[in-house]
Amino acid sequence: MTQKIQEIEENVKVNNMQDLYNGVIRNEREDLQTDPTKIIDVWKRYFDKLLNVHNGEQTKEFEIYTTEPWIPEPSEIEVEMSIKKFKKFK
């Protein structure tokens, strides 16, 4: 920890802000974290909270309406007939 304090003091002296904050992060309680494993945990909790907005709750499914009419997939026979037509007019 004393090594980290010395690094911070040196970066303040030379006005090196990028390295000053490199490897330092605040957790949810506003405590500074410098341990890499704790920093990873802070980021993990942050992104879990950010990306899991529903917290495992059942979400409603919505029907999506478009202006395009629904056209069913062609059957195998329709595809074969279309291919035969193309071969005729080569």
C-alpha cells in the first residue's frame, strides 16, 4: 500500500493524471479500491446492475407489427416449379 501511495504522490508532482487514476476505483460505498481483484469485483457488480435491469423478473412479450404482410415460406414443390421455369427460359 505504501508503494501505491508513493506512486500517487509522484504522479501528482509531475501532473500525470492518467497514471494517477490508473488502477484506482471507488466502490459503491465510495471507498477507494486498488487491489486488482477487488477492482474487477466492483466492475462486475456495476455491469450486473447496469445490464440486468429486470433482475430475473418475467418480462412481457410484445407482438411486433410491421407494414409488411406476412408471407409464408414457399413449399418444396413451389421451389421446384420455379427452378424448372428458370431452366426453360435460359
